Amino acid sequence: MEYLPIARFANDKPADKASWPWQSSLQVDGIHLCGASLIGSQWLLTSAHCFDTYKNPKLWTVSFGTTLSHPLTTRKIASIIIHENYAAHKHDDDIAVVMLSSPVLFSENLHRVCLPDATFQVLPKSKMFVTGWGALKANGPFPNSLQEVEIEIISDDVCNQVNVYGGAISSGICDGFLTGKLNACEVSIL
């Protein structure tokens, strides 16, 4: 099955200024292309597919804050490290780390992501939030303000059914709602 990214947030709402202080926007020529999470003062975690088209770190700028037009701060990218097993248009190993050109200074509105203990289990039907600047409708424009949407975890057995995502993942987390509710994208691999 090919990975077909859909930049879409349905029934979402603008995020509060300090709700997601680790969220960043990866941009080329001032255009938002992907989201990323701050995992250290100089490091981001994101999806490898973000760099399928633009591989040169010098082309990229990172914007921090809840609005694209008036960011808290920006940084250039020094290097991009893509998972060695990543293959374009596949779900597996779609992960990358990005080194910023210089560290950011942590504040109430800008700091690293809060992660659970490594033994934490994400169970099916658990609720979680997805954030980003994805289009509010299919093929629509990107919003200026960071959006958030609450979704739920889908079990691997359900996710991999042919009529759901048809074997979309062998690792990662499958999320969304199967019928008529909120959806952040086709499949989010976290």
C-alpha cells in the first residue's frame, strides 16, 4: 500500500498559545510543509516523508509558535537525519530528526515535548491530540493558526483490515475515527 499524505484537519479548533509549546512548522520559502516536535533545545522529531522533495537542509526554516505569520522565533536547519530503513511512500520507519542551526531558549511558550515513560502503553480507544497546520478541508489552504483535534487510537487489527487502512503499518500508532467523526489525516505514525 502506498502512503498518500492528506493534509487535512476536520472539525478541529485553533490551539491555545501555550498548549503545545513544542510544536514547530517546517517551511521552504516561507511555505509550511510539515510539523515537528521540539525534543531538545537544538533537536526536532518529525516525519521522514517531509524531506522527500527538499533534502537540502539549507532550504529549510523552522518556525516556532502558534501562528505562521508571526512566529515566536525561527531557526535554520543544520542537518537532517532520516531513519536508515525509510522508503518513500511507505508508512514504516517514516521518522527523522532535525538539528537546528542554533539552540532555542526555553520559555513558557517554547520548550521540549513532554514524553511519557518508555514503559507507557498506548491502548486502543485511548484519546490523544494531534496538532498542526494541516488544511481544514481536502485540498484546502493551510491555516495561519496552529490547530488541534482530539482523536482516538485504533487497534492494529482494525487498522490493518482491507476496508480500513489495508495493512498500512507494521509499527507505529494508527489513529483517527472510523466513521463520521474527527480526523487528522489518513494515518498518523507517531
